[in-house]
Amino acid sequence: FPVTIGGAAMIIISECPNPSVNLLKAALIHDIHESMIGDITPAGKAILGVREKEEAYKIQFLKELKIEWPTLTDEEKWWLEYADKGEATLFTSWQLGQQQIDRGILRDLVANIAEIVAKGQKL
């Protein structure tokens, strides 16, 4: 499977009206550190107790690449989380061998995720 970096940016481009340069930059770089350490699910991070360590590694990795994390508004943070969860849904579906996903089903899944995020609930 191709590296998922860029998937969140593609979702933002297709779904977010008038995305800012900062939002697109954040979407492109938010998981770039996973190219070195791999992807760990949020539940896995909690179980392993590595959430803070992974975030620290991400910041250090970006510094080493001389990439500055962009400043995001609260709405942009919401869009980034929305796109990240949508990307995760697509990746998981691919891993399960469901490469052909009906667009309507995907939109329903992402809408449900968006509703959870909007309510401030954790996935």
C-alpha cells in the first residue's frame, strides 16, 4: 500500500471549502514521522502508554527536517482531525481487502466521525 502521507490533504482538498495553506501544510506533515516509526492506532498508543513519546518524536523529527508546524485555528484543527480519521478509515478498509468502497458508505462513515469530533468525543 502506498504511504498514507497526503491522504488527509486530499480529503481536505475535496471536502473543506477554501482550505488555508497552513491547513494543507499540516495535513501533509501531520503523520510524516510515521515514515520512520510506523503508525500506531490511538488505542494502541493508550495501551502502550506512548502517546506523549510519539508526539515528542514527531516534534523532534520535524525540527530535524527544518519543518515548522503551522499555526491552525480551532476550525482548522477540527478539519485536520476529520481528515485524519477519514484517512484512517480508508487505510483500514484497504487493509481489510475492501479496496472498492462505495462513496456513499464512505461519506456516511466520515460524517459519523465528524459528528463525534464535533461533539468533542474521542474516537
